[in-house]
Amino acid sequence: MKSWDIFCHVIDNYGDIGVTWRLARQLSQEFNFPVRLFVDDLASFQHICPEVDQSASEQSVYGVSIIHWLADLSITPSDIVIEAFACELPDLLKRAMSERTPASLWINLEYLSAESWVEGCHRLPSPQMIGPDKYFFFPGFAAQTGGLLRESDLISRRDAFDKQQQTEFLKKLGVVRDADSTLISLFTYENTAIDSWLDALSNAPDSSHLLVPRGRVESGVAAWLGVNGLEKGEVHRRGTLTIQSIPFVSQLEYDQLLWSCDINFVRGEDSFVRAQWAGKPFIWHIYQQEELAHIEKLEAFLSHYLADADPVTSKVIRDLWIAWNLEESLGDSWNFWKLNGLAIAGHSEDCCRQLSKQKSLAESLAEFTENW
């Protein structure tokens, strides 16, 4: 039985730790691998997993050994060492990886991308000045990549989460859903386009109920409302729009939130992938880069995601996503989205069903390391 080490340097609060924690848990629970997860920011970790004790140097949660990654870390490396998202491993550890017999298999788990070049780089070795060769491992949407994080029972759990369970879950968050309202979750980065979107929602003939978890976007929502901030559970009404602040939830609860909503606004990587498994219409706020490099990455995903969509659905989705990510006015693009809601919902579920036929990221990693 191979042992695994996963190293995570938390950069974007929840995205990096979100991905590595899901991966560590799946490798442990579904494959029975001994897994150690090294994390430098336990406070952020605790937000998505309340069972984590941010004061503990070592602890076990759901069968995974969690170790606070400090500068003076000195350990014996495991059979497999995953460097998540190019976090820099200490030279002492790299040397120790080489000195093992056999040497540790060093994997650089890359950020998710739909760009075509990743297929040619997936699983390629890279010689290192210190330590063994490092292998690049790319999550992705094509068969020639490592796939996406997906627990083996995820879709069945989603399908079993019926209307009554959704109502009970929302009630725990203090949310009482109006059957005639469109329920929307908003978990994104700051975005100046939010004013035009909230204007469109509040002036629409049909009602919407917007759920805002604690996070970076809430200041923009508060500014539009003309209040100093959003208090947990606070409800504001403007026209046909209801806005409600909800607490930051655990990973399991976030899945349930996505399943309970009609439309989900998501960001980064972890919530982006989970929104696809929800099978619901979603809008992705990609992490911004200089010189609009992120738009090229966004277009690469849209080309994949919309490949089988009809021309109207494809245009409606692309127009809204691009406008949101360029922080342009959303009035017209949002209205067209709402008019085509049924077609978009069908497309979202079709894409989820197709993606679920792929090997998961954990399966691909287990297969890659099998003969090491």
C-alpha cells in the first residue's frame, strides 16, 4: 500500500485547500491509501472543514493526517509526493525524496485548464537540480488529461438530495424559499458588473432570491444596497429581488447549496468543478490575470463546454460569461439568459452526464502511480 504526501500552500483562501482536501480525502477513503496533507494555513482550512483544529501541529480528520506545514519541517517523505499548484518544496525534502529506495514519485499537480496544450504536457517528466524527476499532472476535461475531482458516489448523492431535503437544508441556513422565485447562489470575486446585474434582477417581472455566502463579493452587494455591510442572515428586498447573507459553509454543505439553487455563480477552480457536478446552470468567474490572459483560458473552456450546445444556447451562455468576466453591463445578456433558461438547464445536465463518464482525478493518479 503506497503512502502519499500532499503539500498545499494556501494562496486564494479556499481554492487551493479546497482541491487538495477533496483529493486527500478521496485517496484515503476510496483507495485506502495512507495520506498526509501538509497545509500552511489551517485557519483557511477550518472554514471549509470545521473539524480542523487550527492550533494543532498534527491531527487526523476523516482518516487523513493533517500536518501544519512550517518552515522548519523535517520529515521522511512518502512513496508519492504531490506538490499542489507548484508550491515550492524545501530542498531538504527534495534530497530526502531522492535518497529513498525507490525514490519518491514527485508529482506537480497543476491548475485546471481546458487549453489544448495541457494534453501534450500531461504526465511529462521534468529533470530537477535537486531531487528526483518531477512529473506534471494536469486535471482537465479531455480523455488525455487527469480528469476532474469526483467522488464515486457524488452523482448518486446529488440525485438522492430531494426537494424535502433541500428545503430542510435551506431552513438550517435561515432561508425560506418562495416556490415562484429563482434561487441563486453568489460566490465570486469582486466585480463591478454586479450593479447592472442587481439592477436587472430587481427590475425583472419575475422574482429572484439571491444567497450571498460570506466572502469577497459581499462588499459590492452591500454597496449596491447602500448599507455598510451584510450581516449573517440579514434579508434585503429591492423590487422583485430578495438578497440574503448566509454563513460560509463546509464543503459538504456547499455541494448541497449548489444542488438546492437554480443558478450558481462560482469562482476559481474548486467551486467551478462542483458547480458542474451539480448539473445546474452556472456562471464562472475565472481568476483574473494580467493582459486578459484569463479570457483566453475562459474561451478555451467555453469551446469545450459549448461544443454540443445549439447555436442560441451557446451564444447566450458565452455572452453572459464574457460580460461578467470583463465586468461589462449584464442587463441584456442576463435577460437573454433568463429567456433561454430551460435550454441552458438541459445543457448543464447533459454536460455533467458526459463528464461523469471520465475517470476522476483520484482514479487517474492512482493508476499513474500503480507501478511505481
